[in-house]
Amino acid sequence: MAAFPMRRGQILFLPLSYLDKDHGLAYMTVMRTLMVVVPLLALLALSVWFAGAAWVRLGGEPIPVYGYVAIVGGVLFSLLVGGGLMALVFYSSRHGYDEGAGRFDK
């Protein structure tokens, strides 16, 4: 039975089957993970609730169909530009274009 590799201070997201004594995982590591994840999920839930409540209470004119089309188009264009820029970052890193960027001794 192979032991699960772990470094000290590493935050792990593990299934409950790894929490037995054979694998040597500390109880504090799991609790440290929960102390980070649970408040973040609570903040996410609070922000979604606030956005929904503000949307309902503020009301206003309904958004026409072309408004929804514009929103969807803007989101898709932003995702396309972000994905393209990330692809360029990975391409330049893998092909060696970034090698001399941090060298000041030339």
C-alpha cells in the first residue's frame, strides 16, 4: 500500500478514505483546509444572495432581447480574448521566448 505524498503545511483536498491512520494525514491539515474553504463558500453564498435581493428590489425596466444578446456577446468576447492571451502566454513560455526577459546582465 503506497503512502500519499504530503509536504508540511500543504493544503489538501482529499476524499474521506484518505483520513485513516495508515496514510499518516494529520487531522489539523484537514481542519486547516476546512477553515479556508468554509468561510469562502459562505462569502460566495452571501454575495449571491445579496445580488439576487438587489436585483429583485431595485426592479426597473426589463432588459430587451437585444440587451441580453449584447451581454452574452460581451461575455463570450471577453472569454475569447482571455483564452487567446493565456494561449499566447503558454506558447511563448514553451517555445523559449521568455528565457531572456528577466536577464539584466546583458
